[in-house]
Amino acid sequence: MAHHVILGAGPAGIIAAETLRKQRPQDRITVVGDERETPYSRMAIPYLLIGKVGEQGTWLRKGSTHFADLRIDIVQARVTQVDAKGKSVTLDKGQTLPFDNLLIATGSHPVRPPIPGLDLPGVHTCWTLEDARAIAARAKPGARVLQMGAGFIGCIIMEALKLRGVELSVVEMGDRMVPRMMGPMAGGMIRDWCEAKGVKVYTSAKVEAIENASEPAGLVGKIAGALGLGGGSGSGLRVRLSGGQTIEADLVISATGVRPAIGFLKDSGISCLQGILTDERMQTNVPGIYAAGDCAEAFDMVSGKTIVSAIQPNAADQARVAALNMVGQHTTLKGVTQINVLDTLGLISTSFGNWQGVDGGEHAELTDKAAGRHLSLQFKDDLMVGCNSVGWTEHVGVMRGLVEGQVRLGEWKDKLKQDPTLLMEAYLACAQGQGQWSGAQDTRRR
């Protein structure tokens, strides 16, 4: 009877555990999660903040006895070391777990920027249920909230905060919102939209320090404070920006990005670049050790490179592939693609594949700022290798199908360069002709 150990109790870890149990009814399965919570979905936290679900609504599996019924052991601990040769993992309480097969599905953790005052009360990330509880306690209607970061995750959090009725300011280091997903035009349109909705947006700006608002500000204030002449401004926080602005806040949220949670693998012998390097079976360079989800670096069929693609559909696919290979069923991952669909205060934007274009490629662009619509298509030869859109919802599935399906466009590439709105016509003509229509339909349903 084999012992399968899974590090990580998020969607990838839980899907892998359930897949293993289905394939191996008698094997031992242990899932290690580093939070003192029932396994839950981080994607549900915004819904928790706006009251659409309670905490139980964030659980990955609703039944309180689900894991016990499946004989899946959940261990609440943090992994500190992996002994690849000795086939064991060490946990923070000193416990050691031997394994026959290991899946690393530890996901990501928030980036911690080097900002003075980041540890002050009232400064939080928005990554865990514990964070959500702290944010909900402070983000009351009318509260002054400053959010650091306007990337993909930041925009999702921003939507929840705005619906709570707070006075919201957003600070982004990049020259536009969602800079890793959107070009200058698209990112600028999202900023304009947010400002029209009452959000104060500061781009090309950095938070230099966070202070207690009761402390004197600046040299003059500090001297006045030392002399007992006041200078405080009551409770709360004061945030100093690189442009010289000072913003008062009741709550500061750090949403400056995430990175794979793989620090414990140092000196383990498991190869890592940005994430844990895997092959098409999601196996690492060490036989019997696999990786899946946001911590895994897998092959991107569009760019021809390995990437970390931190979205749940990819995590689910990788988890199933890894689990099947852990029980000896040779299964390969079809690949991952960079896919993002974002709702920012009601404005839908998308990014697929190499949205910035490729060397020697061509592009087509169409912008209607008055209507709040923008479309950018990127080509290499007669393939569409990436695209951006803002306010263009009718072609989302088609855009994904063309990029992910690597559909040969032939003469339709020139037609799309002349009129980028002909995406559906191009897709129907080319995908059907190449026998890819049914597969693309399946892709859109996932």
C-alpha cells in the first residue's frame, strides 16, 4: 500500500487527492495545508467580503466529513524541508512524513515589498481567510482604504472593496493598471473607468512608507512632536507616496503580486526556475516527485517555453495529470496558456497568450474610447499568438480558441488586420476547415 503525500490544500492539492483516491481505494493519502482552516478557495474571498457567501461558502468541499469519508488525512502544518533522496518531508512541528510519491501543490504567497510600516496594525494582504476577517472588520462604509497594486488580483480585490462602500485609493508602480496583462491603451482605459466609478488611481507611483497617523509627519512635525506641540492627526494610517503625496487611510491592503511558494525546496535537489520545473507528466527532475498549480512551471504551447500560469483551470488539469501518473497511468498535459479574463467594476477585459506580440510578428488594433472598447490582435505568420480586449465580451471564447488552438488563419489573417472584429467569422471558417471546431467548443466550456 503506497503513501501519497500532497503538499498544499488548495484546489490543485484537493483535486489530486480525490483523483488518487478514485484510482487507489486502499492507498494512504495525506494532504498537508499550512493554514488552520478547512481547505478553501482563495477565489471566493472577494465574494466573502461582499457578503455573497459566508465562510463555509469558501470551502472547496461542503460536507464537513468529506475528507474523512474518503480517508484523506488533512494535516495542518507548514513544510520546512523535502528530503528527495530519503523520500520524506519535515513539518514545522518537527514531524516527518515518509512518502512513496510526493505532489508539491503549495501555490503562491504574496510578495512582501520592502516598505517601512508594513507590519503596522491595519496593514494587510488579501490572501487568506484570516486576512479577509481583518479586512472586513475595518472596511466599513465610508472607511478610507488604500490599496497597493492594481494587477489582476488587485483589481478583483478592488471590486469587493468598492462594493463595501469604502473611499478607495489605488497605488500602482506601473504606468497603467494591470500592466502585466494589458498594453498602454487598454490599461489606461481601465484606469479611466475606475476613476469614473469614484476610485482614486495613482499610477507610476510607489508607497515609500506607512506610518501611524498619530505620529508627527515630516521633519517639522517630528520636531513639534518632540517639543510636545502636537502635530498628530488622530487614529489611522498615513501613507507617503513617491510623488510627494500623503494619503490618510483606515486600512492599507498590499496586493503587489504573488510568487510561487517554493522556498522550502532550497537544497532539495528539485529543479526550480520561477516555479518548480515539470515535464509533460508534471513530474520534476526527481522520479516520484510531482508539482501542480501555481507553484509549477509547465510547458506553454503558444510561446514554446515553460511558464507559471496561475489560474485555476490550469491547476486542475495539472493536478489530475500528476495524480494519474503517481499511480502509474501514463498521462500527459496538453500544455498551458496564459489566460486572463478580468471584471473590473463591471468592465470586462481579457488577455490571451503573447498579448505583447512576438519578434517579427504583426498586429491589428481597434479602439473606440467613447464606447469603452479596445481590441488588439497579435500574429506570427498566420497564427494568432495573443490578444487583448477591453469591453469586448462577445468574442472571448473565440479569442481563446484561436490562440490556444493554434488555428491556421491563411487569408483570414489579412482580413483580421483590416477588421479585427471579424474574429467569429475567421474562427468558423478556419477552425471548421481544420477539424478543430469540436475541440475548441470543449475548450470554451471549461
